[in-house]
Amino acid sequence: MKLNILLVIINFYSIQLFSQILTTSDIRQIAIEVNNEIKGVNFGNGIKAKGCFSFGRKLIYQYNVPQSWEPSVNIKKEIISNMKIAGPAKTYFLQNIDVDYHYYKGNSLFKKISIKSLEFSNYNFQLGEYISINNHIKAKEVNMKLKVPDGWEVKEGDRPNVVKKLVYDGSTYLILIKENATFFSRNQIKKMLNEKDFASESVQEISSLLSNPVIVNQSIVTIDTYPAFQFKIKGNVERTGIKISVIMKCWIVFYEDKIIFLQSMGNDNLEFRALEQLYTLITNSVIFPDQYN
Amino acid sequence: MIKYFYTDGNAKFGPFTKEELKMQKITRDTKIWYYGIEKWTELSNIKELNDIFTSIPPNITNPYLNNNKDKSIDSLIHQKTPLIKVNTNSISKSNIKKWAIGILSVLTISIVVHKLIKYQSKIKLYNIIVADSYESDDNFEVYVDKFYRDLEFHGIFPKKPKKTIIKFSKLDQLDNTTHIHGVCFGSNDDDIIEIYLNPSTWKQFNKPMRHYLMYHELAHDILNLDDLPVNQMNEGKIMFPELSHYENKKMDDFIESSHALFIEQSLK
């Protein structure tokens, strides 16, 4: 019975997949429309929709339940699972919308279920164990380790300089290492990164892979005490005559006499923007153990 | 009346009458000229002055004056400086010269002997080190390649020898050696890089210290640089010999020290 109730709720609210990022006012407008549709609707078994409203990027559904109603132990899991089957889960995930379900008995809030947008994702945003590239034939003596998201496969790189690639369902995160012209200390690199030409030269190598490249954003960051250049770039690539719009999120880490490229790429859509968070999590997990010896 | 002129080789004196000429400080070789003869002529060759010629005693040779053996005692008498003083100076200079030659010879022999002993002990040390040496599993060539790469980056292009020997040898078990971390035998020889490293040191050293050690020995070998004096000012530099003090150094310290060395060398 409980499952049926959830499915009914889902059927009432099935927002379409939007190709653009929804603003908070868009979400508010959707909440108003949904509220008008579901308010007072009887789902059977004494459960009635109380309404729907939004708070920032959160949608909040409210229901009146009978005094005898008890939620199942796995109600949150069941809701997420059903949302994934029915479709809205992907939209919530891609649009970064959190969802709350409030169940009232009379005027008292009896049960509250909060689901973060990431929880609607089919991607696993939990990082698993560290992998190390120490002593890898293509690692050029760089001792580095990072965490791989649960469920992602670690593959060897096919191209020269590509040490490893993390792969999941068409999404890829590459570890690529090249020799620098000489050694550079962290202080020297920090100074150089503030020079405009140095930054643009660093991006050039990546942007040369794309036609009509456009730098979306760029900044200087630190990855495990090493200075790095972070940027997002989009453009087109041609594969067997088909032009594809792609977007890349990259980090260039300057490590002693090596340049380490941490490079993610995907189709230029909302899914990539959502995955950016995961790529950032992977990059944040990077450790260069030699400096601590 | 004929007026005579004479010359001492530098200046011309006269005119003198024959009587006046007799009174002058002339010798049998003094050259005379008077109106009527074409060129300066020795007194002995002028017939009309034969009486003056015969009145002057002949030249004698001074045995002490090697450089002046052609000069007569008379010509020396005519010098402004007294003869006795000239002789004293000559004897004194000669003695000093002999002493100097003697001292120089002793010094040269000492240096040669010292160098020979040093060379022999170096050969002996070299033979012991080489006899005890063995190949390592570590790839030392990487450091050589990086060293040459960094030199080129700084505009320094030394000859790259075809032969490179970098091996382990138990240097800390040797007597009379201060190089317990590493020793190089290839300096001043552009045809070989020859370095021996102490295996126990290598094991103990962390990554920055290994880089310091390799660049230190390679700078000896390739750039022929000497150790720097052990003082606070040189601490942290690549050519500072007491690398065991570098335990707390980071790779950044090594990188900036190596840059400083290469910049200094490129300016030379």
C-alpha cells in the first residue's frame, strides 16, 4: 500500500527534462504549478496531498496521512528507486534540486524525508579506495595517488603519457603526465602562474584538441600543496565526420619537473555539469606522498 | 786647423784641436770625424792621429762582465758609475739569481714529489673504490639526463661523454677519506663521468638529499667545480660538502639551489 502511495505521488509530478539549468524562480514556478495540480487530491487510503512549495533549490511536498499510517523502514530508498524508474530523479540530479517529503498527522509533522539531488544520481559520488601510480612505467617517477569513485573502472591509458583513466558509463577522467623543461619549485610556479602568458600557454595544449575552443572559467588552485591551474573549456571535436560539442574540466599540476594533467571530458550538457562535482572530488583526493617522507 | 769630433756611440763631442782631443776620455776604438772624411772612423785608422793612438793603452777584458766582454776597461772607466759598484751589483744579482734558482728548484721538486705522493694515494684509493664497486638497481642515468637537461635550460652546453660509470662502493669503510656519501673521479676529464656512491648513504637519503648528492657529484665531474668552504653562508648550496646537514631540505630547496648554481655558472 505504501509503495502504491509513492508511485501515485510520482505520477502526479513528472517534470520534463530541461536542457537549461533552472533558476530558483523557475523552480518556484514549477512548485506553484505542481501545488495547483495536487492540492487536495486524494490518493486513497486516507492520504491526501497538502501541497507543494519551493525553498531555494529545494522542492517540498506535503501530505496528510491517517493516524494509522506508518512509513516503511526503507521509505527513502524506495522513493529514490521509484524516482529513478519513473524519470524525475535524473532531472533532480542534473538540475541540482533537493527534495523533501513531509507527512502530517493532523497539524503535526509526523515524518520528514530529505533527499539531496546527488542521491538521485545513478553516479556514485562516494569515493572508494586510493590507487597509486608510483612506479608506473608512464608515471615518469611521479608518486601520486587518488581516490576512485565507487563503481568506476580503472583502465590503462592507450595514448602516450596517459598513465591511467577512470571510466564510468562514457564518462572519463584521465591522468596524463609530461616532462617539464626543467625543475620548478612551488614558489617559482606560483609566480609564473600569475603571468598571463604562462596561463594561456598552459591552456593552449588542451585547447588545441578542440575546434573553436572557449575558456569558460579559469583559476589558480592548490592540489595537495602544489600549485595548479584549473580551467573549464568547451569546443567541438570531430569523430568520424560527426561534430560533437564537448566540455572539459582540467587541472594542470606543476610537480617538480613534471606537468600532470587531470582531465575530464564529456558532452556539453547538464550531466557533465553535475559530474563536475565528482571530478572535483577526485582531484581533491590527490596526494603526493613523497613530500611527507 | 783641423777640428776633430768624437762620439761615445750616443752623443757627439767637439770640435777639438788635436791637442784638445788628446785630453779627452777617448780609447783606441773611439770613432773620430773631421771635415774631409766621409764617415766616423776609429782612432786607430786615422794616420795623422797615430801619436794619440799610441799614447793610449790597449783595451783589457773584465772577466766579471759577461755582458760587457767587448767593452774595454777604459770604456768602463768612462762610465758615470764607478766600476767597483758595477761589479758589486753584478755579483749581488748573480748570487740572488743563483739563490732564486735554487729555491725554485727545491720548491718545484717538493711540489712534484707532493703531487706524486698525492697522485699515488689517489690511484691507490681509486683502485680500492673501483675494486669494491658494484652496479645498483637504481637508475642513476636519470639524474645525469636531468643534469644535462637543466644545464641546457640555463644555456650551458658541456661535452657529454659517451662513457658514464655511476656505481655503489662502500666508501664509509675506507680510511683517509672524507667523501663518505659519494666521490667523483671524472673531473677534468671530458670523456668520462665516473662517480661512486655510498650505498648506505643512498638508502638513508630521502628524495631531496639524493638529488643534492647526485647534482653535487655531477657538478664536480662535469663542471669541474670544487667543494665550497664549510660555513653558514654556503649552507644550502649544491657544492656545500656536508650534505648530511640537508635532512630537512625539501625538493623546493634543491630546485632553487640548483637553479642558483646553474645561473652562476651561466654568467661565468
